Amino acid sequence: MQQHFGKIAGGVAGLFLVGYIIAVYWSIEPSAFNVVEKAKQTAEQEQVKMVPGYVTSTALIEVSETLLNKPGGYLSNDKMPPSVLMDNMPAWEYGALEMVRDLALSMRKDFSRSQSQSTEHQALKKAQPQFNISSTAWVWPSAEGEYQVGIEHLKRYRTQIANPQDRESQFYARADNLRSWLKEAEKRLGSLSQRLSASVGQDRVNTDLAGDSAANQATYAPSHHVVKTSWWKIDDVFYESRGATWALLHFLKAVEHDFADVLDKKNAKVSLQQIIRELESTQETVWSPMILNGSGFGFVANHSLVMANYISRANAALIELSELLAQG
């Protein structure tokens, strides 16, 4: 009996060890890739010219495919171990997915349209909603299936804008279009920065109605309140930020190529390059086996505050770039 029990315990321990090793492997974050080189390779395969918008479309497609094809595949909706017990990689996936959603929407409503009264591109009209299904959907339709359909529509759009005979499919590399998307990125980074900073708790003054004496809001809010991220959510917010900045980093590098003339005219390329440099810092290797949450000036590091620093600097530079693009 005792020998039989020992075999069972050994088998359970072996399964746990295998599951742990698999979980560690699946938790390895994807490496950054060269968006321009990816676009060049695709253009050569399809035997088309790299027109404006081709690199941005490729970056959106490649980032989306990485979510589905990285080690372990898409994990956010898995219901079996070990992935059901993992939270860091699903949080990373969600951060990247939010950036994919923002760019897909901007592609549909801004980059592919010349005016507010112009018609939507049919491929983008079908692609953008596909990315809005819940990230945890696992029964039919599953998140992976819907995202893959969206990717196929994006590929069709990319092929169409590279076709010189297709005058209806366009990508307009204009300053106002770029600024509209940058404003969305600002909001994402601003939110992430606030959530990361709240890892140690902050007593914040309510500035919701500042700057407008006639402003009002739906319900009462105190003049100040304490904001603190739950201890259980600190690592999730950190990895969500890692995923979001990873995706945004690739999108901005694509924009640097497709909007080169606009950025040169505004003398804004160096500003964009500084943002890219700040975001690259967010992707440095985390050597600690866990995300530490020391106080601001304590003995133990606070990884969330370090990440918040890089994101806040990138966000401030994004705001400056947006204002620069608005100038004549």
C-alpha cells in the first residue's frame, strides 16, 4: 500500500514538474522583430511595391499573428493546465491586444479614408470588429478563430493597397491621421502609467473637472482619494504594460517608415525616435524571478515604478509629438 502511494506521489510530482517547465517556457515573451524587413520580405514574396501603409499593415498583422503563434499559442482563454494557472502571459497578451485594437480602429476610420464623409474600406470594416471579441472567449466563436479572421482581412487590405490598379484601396499618410492614432496611444500609456504608479498607493487630488468652472459629472467624487493596485494584480499590470509597449514599439517603428515625409516636414522624426528609445527600455530583461513591489525609496526595488517611469516619459514625448504634428 505504501509503495503504491509512493508511486502515485512520484507521478503527481513528475506531472507538476513537467507542467512547471512548460509554463516557464510559455511565459517567455516574444522577441522584437524588424518591421521594415518583415514588410520587405512579404513584398518580395507577393511581388509588389512597398507603398505607404504597407509597413504599418505588416506590423499590425505580424503583432497579431505573434499573439496566436508564439510558444504555447494564445493562452488567455485556455481552460486546461498549465496555462489556466498562468497569469503573466495572458496579461501580456491583453496589453498587446489592446494596442492591436486601437490601431485596427484607426486603420478603419482614419488611415484608409481621405475625409470624414468618405466610405470605409470593406476589408478593414470586416477586420476591425474581429479583434473586439472577448480575449477570454473559448467556445465557438473562440478568440483565436476571430482574431485569425481579422488577420486575413488585414492581409487582403495590404494586398489591395499595393495593387496600382485598385484605386479604391488607399492608405493616407497624413499628419492629421497620424495624430488621431497617437492620441489613442497617449490614453493607453497614461492609464498604464497611473496603474503602475499605484502599486505603492497614492493619495491623489481629484482633478477631474479642473480647467472648466462650468464642468459637472454624473456622481459625486471626493476631493482626494487613495489609489492602490491590489497586491494580487501588481504583476498582471506590469506584464500588461510590457505587452502594450512591445506592440506599440513595433507600430511606431512602422509609422517612422510610412510617415517619413510627414515627419521630415514637421522636423519630428527625432521626437519619434526618442519615444521608440523609451519604449525599448521597457523591454529590457527582468532578472528577478518575481515582480518586486518595494516602497518608492525602500531597500527593495519596485519594478512597477521603473516601468511607470519609462512609460510616463514615452507618453510625455508622445504628447509633444502630437502637438508638433498639429502645427502648420
